[in-house]
Amino acid sequence: MFLLIHNSEFQRSKYLAVFTEIAGRVYSVTNKTQTYLNLGTTNAGLMQRIGELEEEIQGYKKTLENLSDQLQPNLIQLGVNNSNYHYIPARVTVNRLSGVNNYIIINKGSDDGIAEDMAVISVDGIVGVVESVSPNFSRVLPLLNSGYNPSCMIKNTRFSGSLFWDGKDPRFTQLSGLPSHASYSVGDTIVTSGFSNTFPEGVAVGVAEEAYRRKNEVDNSLKVRLFTDFSTLREVLIIRDSLHEERVNIEKGVSEK
């Protein structure tokens, strides 16, 4: 084979063609493997950047509120420093979706600055709230838990109610307690109301698919298709609110002296 390849231009060209094909396939497989192995690092970087962008958005929102309330733009600094919300990326290690009292475990805990009652979101929308923490892990109470009912509202009309899951289809939840005079329509976007001490206002939840009224009830309800796909949930962001403790204390009637 060596003599044929060495002495024959035709055989040499055939050999090079075959070698090039084999080498190309090997490098292609190697590159795909390397790309797959780097996905974790890439996703972590993307989640970190998303968290930074969310902080900037909240900062700009607060700046606009200050401009509207105070009308003193010369005293206001634009930027993320105006936001009391900070976003910490984490990865889902356990995602239990087999019953009505589901939970999620994430790989960040008290050593990372995570505490109970912190909000958890995905790149698509709301996920849940931190229920308990250990040094390196946190247990999250998700929307797909019958015991968790966050306050949400219709984005366009701002009529609010409580979100709850009936334990059936993980793609849907219900917004109940809407006033009988509330205006709404199929296709309306549902977001967090900001009335609780957990989520800031305006975090995406889902879209209204059907309106109905329960038997013997005056209030209206909406069937909501969730933006977050819990069956494929892998990466999340935990929201740390620097004013959380102050708000909780004022609601309890405790003031700092």
C-alpha cells in the first residue's frame, strides 16, 4: 500500500480523498462532543447575563417611577444600582412533578445568599418561591403545588386574583377571585401583581385561554396557559430583594428605630 501510494499519483489522490473524509468525520464528531460538553458552561453564562439584564430592567423601572413621583431627574442616577432586586442563577437538580404537592431542588443555598421566601423564575416566567434552604441547596415551592397561590393580575386591565393549580395538567393553572366586573379576554397576558413580598410586579406568568365562573361563586376565573414549561425546566434565577425584610416588618407593625 505504501509503494502504491508513494509511486502512483492516482492512488495518492484516492488515498488523500479517503483520508480527508475520515479525518473530517472524526473532527466533526470531536467538535460535536466538545460542544455538548461545553453546554453547561454556556448555559451558566447565559443565565448569569439574563440575571444582569433583569437587574438593569428593574433599575430602569424604578428610575421611571422616581422621575414620575419626584420630577427631579437631576437627583436620580440611571442604572442598575437603583434596583433593589438582584438575580442569582441556579440549576435544577430535582424536579418532582408527580403529584399535587410538587417541589423543586436547586443547587444554590444559604452559602450563596439564598434565603426563604425568595422568588424563583425561569427565562420564560414565574417558577415559584424558596421554601427552605441548606448551605448548598434550596427547596422551591413551584406553581404546580396546590399550597402555593401567588397574587397575579391581567396585564392590560390590572384586575388581580390568586393563582392556583388544580393538580391536573402541568401546562395550565387558574387565576381565581377576579371581580365580577373585571374586564378580560382570551389571549390576555397574566403577570405578577407585585402585591406580595415575593415577586416584583410584571413577571410573566402565562396567557388566558378560557374564562369561566365556578358554581355558587360570584367571582370570575381564568384558565391560564403557563409560559414556563416545568417538564423541561433546568435553569432558574433566584430574585434577592434587598427591601424584603423591611416590607415584612412594616406589615407586621414593626419599625426600625
